[in-house]
Amino acid sequence: YTFQVTATNSAGESPKSATVSASTTGGGTQIPATPTGLAAGAPTSTSVPLSWNAVPGATGYNLYQNGAKVQSVTGTSATAGGLTPATAYSFQVSATNAAGESAKSGAVTATTTNGGGGTLPKHVLTGYWQNFNNGATIQTIAQVPAEYDIIAVSFADATGQPGGVSFTLDPALNYSEAQFKADIAAKKAAGKKVIISVGGEKGSVSINSASAASNFANTLYTLFQNYGFDGVDIDLENGINSTYMTQALRSLSGKVGPSLVITMAPQTLDMQSTGTEYFKTALAIKDILTVVNTQYYNSGAMLGCDGKVYSQGSVDFLTGLACIQLEGGLAPSQVGLGLPASPRGAGSGYISPTVVNNALDCLAKGTGCGTFKPSKTYPGLRGAMTWSTNWDALNGNQFSNTVGPHLDTLP
């Protein structure tokens, strides 16, 4: 406010005095100072703990996430929750009292961790190892090339109980259980993850009830303890129930903890929209999900995220369909490209490993694209998967020798 004063008598009023200015306070208080010392603690896959210095005269604080107010607290700490795995967030804080709100503090940035799987490289190559002889090279776990970061043992067997699974080495492999376990332990010691895959073309495991979900988690955990598996791959090609599969995987996660690796290998049709059971399951467990490696083969032409039809066996098919997941709620770190390792590895859809690399570059860097170019890049893209390490071996390990080293060049 500004103020002036005049003098008066019977003769009239004097001119106004010089102006003086003064400001009122907010009910006896002043707007607090801007908070200092904002710091982020160790993030999880879905949350970031934050703390800051107390401000004299403040009665509360507002937390801002990417510029938008998300919380009001009375103390000097808060946890931002409900975040997406492997995503960077910016945070600021302001102080409040009856007089108003201070300016926002300087920003701090924190990146959430990957969904699940413990310590894995930013970009990974996944390969299925065949526990059967179908004409591909028979190999031990020890003979799987070091380029493979995740080895999915294929497959667990259904038991007579709903949701129950077991595993038995195929006698045709002439592979002792003791050596199998020792080879798994050696791979793990080398920083690799060895998981058990459930399903496949002929898999018939069904989880359609709470009891089946519990049995699935319990029998899988027994296999983990017996063989040393790090996690599970869901490759059920005859459909899944998102409600009970989610229950099963969360139960398993509760037994194993954050080191649990969970991968999925849905068919292309299973990931065409967020309303499919596979996609719903992936979104429901994205805080513990490692990667979804969609099988971009044996499917014919499909719709991309731009609504156009793309034929399998092309860069556009891979990038246009992967875009659906990347824009549908999964973190880039949870999206992988699944391809056959050789022309004999699938009925259709084989693509040269160099073209796979082009698709990876297109999604991660915006280079090597075909006619479809995503509106943005996804440098956190997780990597690639192949069926199988055995077919790869029969084909001179072309897939792992070409795609594996290339993943290390991605941002």
C-alpha cells in the first residue's frame, strides 16, 4: 500500500505529503523462504524418496513432480510413488504457511530402477535353451554363448494339479542333473540369469483360479530352490487369465524378492492392444516385470501403432508393433524384440540379424528405420530375444554374434 497525509483547518486542506509505501503481513507471518537441500534417496522401480532442509516459519511443504504438484506434507521428507520403472523424473519442493507459498526449489532428477531381475545390463540378449531334440544343435547350458544375458530353459512340464509345474531333463540330451545344476551355477557366477520357461507351442499349464495361482507359485519356487533358476518366462500360447496370472507372479515375487526375473514371450496378437490378457498382465506387474519379448514371427501381417498394416520379416513390422507396447504403458526397459535364430527356427518371420539391429537402432536412436519412424526414440529399449540358442548354434551363432555385440552400442 502507499500512503499520504494532509493538514486541515477552517481555511481548507493542505497539499498531500510525500508518499510512503508499506506492505502488510499475512496474519502476522511472512511467506517462507525457498527450501534448500532437496535430495533424492535410492529409487525403487516405482518410487523415489526425497528430503530437504527445514524452513523457519513454514507449516508445510508442496512436492512437485515434473512441474506438477503431487503432494502436500508437514515434514521435510516425502516419497513420490506410482512411478514407471526405468524413467527419469524431476522434483522440486516449496514451503507454505498462512501467508502463502514460497518459490519452488531447484530441481533434482532421479531415475527409477528397472522393474525386476536384480542386476542386469541395460540392454540384454535373451535366448531359449531347448530341453529336447528337434533337429537343432544339442548343447549344454555351459555351451550357450556368453553373449546371452538371460537363458530361458524350455520348458517346464504341467503336473496333474491345476497350475502345478515340474521339470525333468530330456534323456535324449545325455545330460546329468548334477552337471545341469553345476552349469547353471557357473552361468550365474558369470553374471548371467537362467530362468525356467512355462508353456511353448505345446504347453498346457492353466492358471484359472486362486488355488491354481498359488500352486503355480509354490511349484515354481520349488524348482528355483532345486535347480537355482533366477526367474520364470511366461510363454503360454493358448491364452492366460490376467487376474490369476498376476496373483501367481506376485506370490512368487513375495517368495523370491526383487532379484526375481520375470519375462514374457507373447505372440504378436497378444500385444495388439492394452485390453488383451497378456498386455493387462504385463501392466499389472510392471513394478516387478523384467521384459516382454514379443514373438515377431509366425504371425503374418499385423497392425502397427500408427494403424497401418505391416508384413512380418521387415524393420517396419518390428518397430511399428513394438511401438504399441512402448506407448501403451510399458517402460522401454521392459520391451524386447523376439525373432527366430535361423530360417528353421520358426514357420515364418525369419529376418536377418542385421535387420534386427536396424530395428533396434530405429527404436533406440532414430536411425535405420524403414517407412515407419517413431515420433520419439526409446534409448532404454531392453534388447532382443531369439528362439533358440540351439538353432543359433546350428546357424553358426549368427544371431548372438551379430545382435549381442550390437546391443552394447545402444545408448
